[in-house]
Amino acid sequence: MRLIIGMLGVALTAQFEGCAVQPGIVLRSGGDSVEVRFRNGSRLFGELLAVQDSSFYLLVPSPSKKASTTVARANMSSTSSIAINGYTERAWSPSLLFLQLGAAGMMTIAASSQGNDAGVVLGILTVPILVSAVLLELTEAHPGESAPYDKEKVRELQMYARFPQGASPEVLAQLLHARGQEAVAEVANDIVIVK
């Protein structure tokens, strides 16, 4: 019985270990991929760099041959919504569930080799797998926000940006220099205007 309780504790700890991350802590080096929809119905895809000063700063495919990407600014007033695309890719879900099932299977084999009831162990260890499957299905497919963008919506979107605290003039200057740009490009209805 102690073995079963211990294994349940290990399984639950492994399942919820990711929940220990505090809100607002950045765990990636880049911003999430976004789809910006404009009021005229057009769309623009890119990486969300920052959300500040009533603008979205994006890294978009470059219209020129100088660089592959361009730093651009889209005014919130010209957009109707912004959707975070990184969370619609569920290709990694089966891999996650397979890894959890593999670990449960190995622990079941280990328990049966010690003379314990393998069925009970497997039953207990499938709980995290079922919880993961349910949580994956309940997650919002397209996190994002629609206009108008109040402070709460802006704060929510900032979590998905490469620079959630905002991009300082120095950071913008480095990004521009790396791409051979003199100034931030303006986005007008999905058309990137490089200055």
C-alpha cells in the first residue's frame, strides 16, 4: 500500500510540476506567433515582440530583400483582433500523452516485478494521463483578444510577447540594426510600409 501511495505522489507531482511557475515569468526567448486581423478583414501573421503605446510591435516577413523579417508596428485602432497561434498546434499532444503512458507502463512493470498488483498501479498512474487529456481538450484553441483593447486585455497579450515589459528604444534599435532597417515599419491594413 505504501508503494501505491508513493507512486501516486510521484505521478501527481510530475503531472502538476508545471503549475509551480509564477504568472508573468517568461520561459521562452521569442514571442508567440500571432494573427492580427484588421478592420477591413485582412490579416497579418508574425511574432509578437511587444504590446505598448496603443501599438503591437511585430516581427513580420520582410517585403524587401534586405532581411527575412521586418520589425513593424500595427496600431491597435486599425485592428479588430489578435489571436495567438502557437496554441492551436496540437501536434505535440499525442507525444506528451505517449510519454506519460510509457512512464506509467514502466512503473507498472517495476511494481509487478516486486510482487505488487500491477493493475492497481497502472490504474493509479493513468490518472495523470487522463487529467492531461482533459486539460488539453479544455484549453482555449486561440487565446487572444478583440478590440477595443482595455488595460486588462493589453496585460493579457503582453504575456505572449518576446518583451512582455515592452521594448525599450535601445532594444528596438538593436532589432532594427540587425535587420538593416532605419526605422520601425508601419502596418496599414496588412501592408507593411518600410521607411
